[in-house]
Amino acid sequence: MKKLALTLAVSAVLFAGCGLKKDVVIKVNDKTITQAQFDKAFDKQADNSVFAKMGVKIKENPNGFMYLMIKERVVNELIIKTLIDEELAKRGVKVTKDDVNEAVKEVIDKVGSKEQLDIILKQNGITSAQFRKDLEEEVKMKKLAKELGSSEVSDAEAQKFYKENLAKFKYPEKVRASHILISADPKEIEEVIVSDSANKDLSAEEIKVKVNEELTARKQKADRLYNEAKANVDGFAKLAQENSDDTTSAVKGGDLGFFAKEEMVPEFSKAAFAQRPNTISPVVKSKFGYHIILVTDRTEAGQQPFEKAKPDIKNYLSNQKQLKLIDDLVESLKKNATIEYVNSDYDPKNIQSKLQKEVTEGEKKQEK
């Protein structure tokens, strides 16, 4: 029995070893890329693709055009990541928690507030943890680029870029406005009513009546706030803080900053651009609800002067130089790397061959 137990134990280890070996799909130098790593990266790209959002079931057809396109991209990205990670370790490049915190702070400064950043992340389906992880990778790349060479940009380089791209620095007419939003989404109101156990026995018609009553109440609230704001313009910020359903701007007294016409929904823009500074619009209805708008400033269309644009130009050109340094390094690393496609299905040549077959078959179907 002891011998049998020992034999089974050894067999289990050997079979497990075989399983692990089969799980490796690509070898890059002395590092490995596993099936699990590929699946995770593939799922992330496939699930976040435009086609997935349109309802296309990409993962259901491993030989489909979209599947193969994403597969080729993921294979390339995993190889590059493996080579870069190897280079980072070789050079001793590390990123601290403070480095990431500083990068987060820079992003918050750009978007305006932590609340605004949270909204952007939520809209794009990105968790705070994933955002920090992505930022950490970005900081690593910047540190690596610094090791590879200088990415400084001179005033002369910035001015040359400005002169060659004057159209990029034209800006449209803008207004600065604050608003108070009273949300009025019928579906949202209906969900709240239905979720209340006290309304469980209501008929569809009765629920509709309650929804309309709530919409009327919210319109009345908007009208009341408009009258209060018009009577006391100086008290607009306080009214917004206490009443606006747009919590992001409410904490700033309803301030939305400067914006161009196309940056807001048409109803809102039409009302805002029709007003003079320090005037309040009548209640405006949009898909978001009822708005009371106070225009505080406006600027005419014009050309941004070089001195004002210079910091952004330098930052852009510096990033381009860093990308070039990283791209050159990647090309060198790939050229000198030993890459073995343990599973031939992940060989880019085979993926390309299948892609070409899909294209050819697609063209034949169109001809028919």
C-alpha cells in the first residue's frame, strides 16, 4: 500500500508537471507566457472592444476575423511586456507607492477633482485598483525612458511645432457657466417607485401616474429654484451646493468651467450661449433633467499664444521622445531575443495565415 501510495504521488507530480508544461504557449528567452496569462489579457481586450459593446460575441468564434486580430495583438503585447519586464529588472528600475501617488495627483489636477476622476473611471468601467496598476506601468515606462536617453524639449523645438501646427491652437468661443440640475429621468423614477415594497401591488397605470406626479414635483422644484436664483444671483453657489443633483459641480457651487458649444447637450448650449455674463436662464430641459444656468464669463474665438501653449507642447513632444526611445529599445530586444512558440497556434505567422484565409472567404461571399 505504501509503494502504491508513493507511486501515485510521484505520478501526480509528473502529470502535474506535464500539465504545467503544456500550459506554456510562448517562451521568451528564459521566461514563459502561459495560457492563463494569454486568456486574461485576451478577455480584457475582447470585452472592452467596440465590437463587444455592439453585442458581437467575439470569443465564440476562435477562427473569426475579430478574434484573430485581437489574438495577434495580445501575443505581441505579451512578448513585449515580457522583454520590457526583463529589461526593467536588469536595470533595477522600481516604482514606489509615492511615485504612483504623485502620478495619481497629476491626473486629478488635470481632470479637476478626485470626484471627476471617479466619474471618468466609472464611465469607462475601470476600477480604482486597475487605474493605479496602469499608472504604475506608465511610471515604469517613464523611468525606463529616462535611463535610455534625454527627452528634454527646447524652446526652439516647441516654437517650431507651434508654427507648423497653428490650426491646433485655435480655440472656439466659450462660456463659463454654473448650473443647478434637478434630475428627471422617468425610468430612474419608475425604478425607485417599483423598488419600494409599499408599491408592490400597484398596477402599471398607477405606477405611471406616480412617475408623472414625481416629474411634476421636480419641475416645480426647478421653477422655485429659478425664481430664488434670479432674485439673488449672489446666492447661486449656495443654492447649487444644497440642491443640485450634479454632485460633481455642486461641491464647486455648480461651476462647470469654460466650455465650447459642442461640449454640452444642444438644449444646454443653446441657452448658455444666448446669455450675457451674470444672467440666469429660464429652466432648461435636457435628457439629464431640469437646469438653471448662470453664465459667469465668456471668451471669443481666437488663437492661443505660444507662451501659453508652450508647457503643453513641451510635455507632448517630451512624451513623443520617450515613446521613440522605448520603441527603439523594444525593436532591439525583439531582434536579439529567443522567442519560441511552444504552441504553434500562437505563432504570428500562423495567425496571419488564418486571418488571410478569413479575408479571402469574406471576399468570396461578397462576390456571391
